[in-house]
Amino acid sequence: MTRCNCPKCDADISDTYESADPSVGIMTGGFYCDACDLLVSDFDRDHFDDVSIPPARDGDRAIGTPASELSTRPGERGYEEWLRISKSWGHD
């Protein structure tokens, strides 16, 4: 049996495992902490120790264009920036 502790309260929640069951809409298996009302999915368990990567910066200026400022629809705000970025990646 796989051991798992709740990332919030550190309780042993190993005996709460339920596997994925797509037939009823449960697409990932995982553990559940009753005390914290917290689901710890198999995906989450694989990423507990991931390193957070902050946005790229050049001094005080953020590098890049937020997705909210882009549009793939001609005539909309952000379309020209979308074209510029696309062309910089070699797309016509």
C-alpha cells in the first residue's frame, strides 16, 4: 500500500485511496483528508515538491505578453501582438 500524508495537517491518509473511475466522472485517483476536506490526487502527489518558477523579468519590466492581452481573431485588441509573436516563431 502506498503511504500518503495530508500536505496540510500531516495526518496519515493512506487508507483513503480511491482509484480513478471514468464511468462515473472520476478521472484521477487519490487520497482524501476528512479533517482538512482536502483531495490529494495522484497528479498532486507527483508534484508536491515542484519548484515554483517566477515570471521572467528584465529589471523591473516583466518579459513576455500576458495571454489575456492576446487574440487570434483579426480586428480584436491583441491580434497584432499575436501575429508578431507567431512570426517570431517562424509562422506566417
